Amino acid sequence: MCYLYICNTSSDCISKVNLNNFREESKITLNSDNYRKVGPHGICKYEDNLITANSYGNSISIIDMIENKEITNHFIGMHCNDVVVYENNAYIICGELNNVVVFDLIKGKLLEEIPCGNLPHSIVLNKERKLLLICNMENDNVTLINCENRESIKNIKVGSYPTKAIFSTDGQYIIVCESNLGSDFRGSISIISLKTLRVLYRVEVGNSPVDIFLENQLCYVSNFGDGTISVIDINYYEEIKKLNIGGMPRGIVKVGNNIYVGDNYNNLLIQVDSENGSKKNIPIGGEPTGMILI
């Protein structure tokens, strides 16, 4: 079975979608005993659990994937945007604190805070190189942090309002989604050498790109501002296809021939055939954002 778990930020729940039959099997409610908003925004896997970074609740939620329920919640700091796990420690970016909070998942306590840039929006982990990669929207840069000594290695200048950065499959490059949010200019994808820490190429995409998914040499980009998906060949540094899906596409993953995108405006999960562009959709929760494939 192939499942997609999606953070529904405005409805305080996680949608569990079975991709084999493209059906929402359940909604996992967060903080059901409290009336305050939670706002799940980013999500990652930890053993048999999921962890969400909650931007309104300033916390993380730990979710049992077998029982489909939240088992605990921990206060972290103001405006938690995203989370990854390395060696039983959760690394959570806090958008209003401008740092990475390290949380011990075994002992259930905060360990330290690592400074990054202003308004960090996404964080990813390269396990082989033991590196964290953080996008800082207000600084127009990305931060590299060593997981072993928890020290910042480098801040790399990129384009305007970067929203997502990932490592290439071979770990030699960084791919950054430069959104240009709030401007009349189209966004772009930049490719950075991890050896020299310099931008090598920049490829123009659609309006306000916010998320990217990499499969081999193809990079799939959700363009929030114009309702499209750009397909980039990172070996040839060019956009080879653009799919018009409408709405406000946010989180994006690809499984087989199908691309799955959360529509932040219509509260839908859209399934798009990457070959012919045909699409289907199902309703999920409000403002789908972060998603993870299990």
C-alpha cells in the first residue's frame, strides 16, 4: 500500500490518502482536547510515527501511524514551519525565532537552538553527508548546518524569497526554489554546487514557485501563483514541460506516472498524469501544505 499524509493547516488535521485507489482513508485530528489552533505545516517520519511542525500551535505533534492518532504534543517555539529527524533528535525551524530548535525525542526535552537566517521556511536532511539545509525567506539565502557538531557551515546567497531547497540525488548539488513572492517576476530554480557553494545555473519557471520534487534528473515544481507545474531537466538546465492544473498548488510529490499536488485554494488533492496532463481530484482538509509519502 502507498499512502500520502498531508498537513491541512487551517483545519488542524492530517489527511491519510491511499494512492492505490486515490481515496482519503482517514483524517487524523490534532489537539482534539484543546480549542486553540494548531496549524500543521511541515511533516516527517520517525520510526512508526509521524511528526508535524505546527505553525499556529508553536509545537510539534507526534502521531501514531498504526492507530492514526496524535499521541503527544510538545511546545517548541514561535511559528514552527518544518521538521526533520536525525539520530533521535528532531530539528525544527521556527519562523519567528530565526533558529533551528533541537529536540530530544527520547527524553522529550529541548537541547539547544542553532541560529539560521530570517524566516526559515523549509528544512531537509542529507543523511550521508550529515547536513541540514534550511531556506531563509527574508534573507534570500540558504543555511547549511553540520548535524555532528551542530554548527552552521555556510550561508549561501540565492534568489528572492526561497521557499524550498533540496539535495540532488547524488548529493553533489543543492536545488533551490526561488519564489520571488510579491513581485511581478516569475520564479526560478537555481542549482548550486555543494563543492564550491556557488550558483551554477538558474532556470525560470512559473509565478511564485513554492515546492519541488526531484526524480532522477527531472525536477517537478509547484507554481503557487499561476496554477501550474513546471518540469525541469536539471541535467540540461531547462523547463521541458508545463502542466496547467489551476488553483494554488503547494506541496508536490510524484509516484509512478502521477504527480500529486495539494491545492491550497480549493482544498483538494490533485492527481495529474505527467505524460498527458489528465487530472483527477479529491477533497481533503483546509489549506493542504506539507506532505510525505509512506
